[in-house]
Amino acid sequence: MKKAAFILALGFFMSNLAFAGTNPNLKKLLNRKVNIDLSHIELNPYQPDFVDVRFKIVEGEIQIESIHATQSDLKKEIIKALNKLEVTCDYVEGETYEYKFTFEKI
């Protein structure tokens, strides 16, 4: 019984995260406003580098819950950019959002 409750809770948590990532206005805002200087970062020539971020928005400011990256310099730059960002689009206060920034050497 405990196992079934855990699986059900896990399924609800995963569907909540998937739904939270479907805010198209927030996605547009992040794509437009988060610009970082890559001139001092050497990207992997064989596969894309990335930064995965889970965050909440409280009073228009992003509060990072977790962040994982292929490079620590990319992680630092994304943190700096997100801390400066003021969210001006619609969002659900306190909801968890996920976003993956991808960087590719061309």
C-alpha cells in the first residue's frame, strides 16, 4: 500500500513539473532577456552544453531551487542573469518551473 501511495505521489509531482514548464510567455521572456557573454567560456565542440534550472517566482523575482550544468562557468552566468531578471509576464506565484538553457558551438 505504501508503495502505491509513493508511486501516485511521484506521478503527481512529475505531472505538476511538466505542466509548470508549459508557460509560453515565461519561455519567451527567458529566451529574450537572458543573454550571457560566452566569450570567456569554451563550449564543448562535440555535444551541446546545458544548464537545467528549477525555480519559483516570488513577487516578480526568480528564486532558484536547483541548478545543474555541464560547466560551472555557464552555471554562474545563468545564476547571475536570472538574479537580475524581473518577471513581467503572467506566472503562478510559488509554482515550480523548469527551464533548460542549451549552448552549442557552431
